[in-house]
Amino acid sequence: MSREDVWRGRVDSAAEPHLESGEKIQAVAGGVMGPPKWIAFLPGVAIVFLSTVVRELNGGPRTLWYVLLPGLAMGGSYALWQYVMGKPVHAVVTDRRLLLLRARMSGRPGDRLVGAYPRSGLRFVSWHPGWFGQSGRLVLDGPGGRIGLDLFGRVPLDRLVSALRTSAS
């Protein structure tokens, strides 16, 4: 049994209590619900820019602080986005709904339901695939507003996106 099968089994068993009778799971992916990832790096880029300006204005020697600060700023701003602004979720597409289950910090599926959206009420806005086909940004309009998901998968995401694209168009 592969790692993908084990992960899929865990997500299926976590989603099972939230399924309606006769509802079948079509596709599963992990992801983060929230603002786009590039926003996370803006504070880090600002700190890197300011540290460069201060270093040039001071005219002093380049110390270890000027080497470590940019890395700490970029990593810190991404960690802030990941754990404070973004909600780690598992997206489960069924034949009737899109279920979003809260993921634990370890990546295992949790038992808390973040959102359940009927597929008839979703409108596909955009899909921007990542470089290797196993990540990307999915945007949908739902009954409660816009849903932005940064998806990543242990399996290719084409099945999940095509299922949502056909039902939400």
C-alpha cells in the first residue's frame, strides 16, 4: 500500500461522518484556505529592502546580522501566513458537495468541518496550476463569498479541478 493510499484512506475516514446518505467521494486534496501565498512574502521583502538600505547608508562592514535577517524575514512572514492567516484544510469533492475539513498541524485530517458547499451553488473562477502539477491556486465563488484554496496533493490535482470546473461553471 503506497503513501498516497494511506493518506487517502485517512481523509476518506475523516470525511465519512460528514457525508449524506448515498454521497460518494470523487476527489481529495490537501491545501490551505486563505489569501494567496505571495502576500505572505511582502513583509519579508520589505524587511530585506530596508535592511539593504540601512546597510548602504551606514557604510559599515557586512556582519552576520545582515546575512541572517533576510532569511529570517522571509521565513517568518511565510510562517505567519501559514499558521495565522491560512487555514490548513483537506478539500473533499463529492458528487453533491465540496467539503473542507480542518487539517491538523501534522497534516493529518481533523474531524472538524470548516465548510460544506453544494456544488450547484459554486461558480468556478480560476485555476492557476503550480510548476509540477501537484500544486496550484483554485478560486471559487460560493454562497458565502469567494473561496480561495492553495492546493497541494500527493496525487495530481487534475481530477479535483475538473470535477469542480464541470459542476461549477
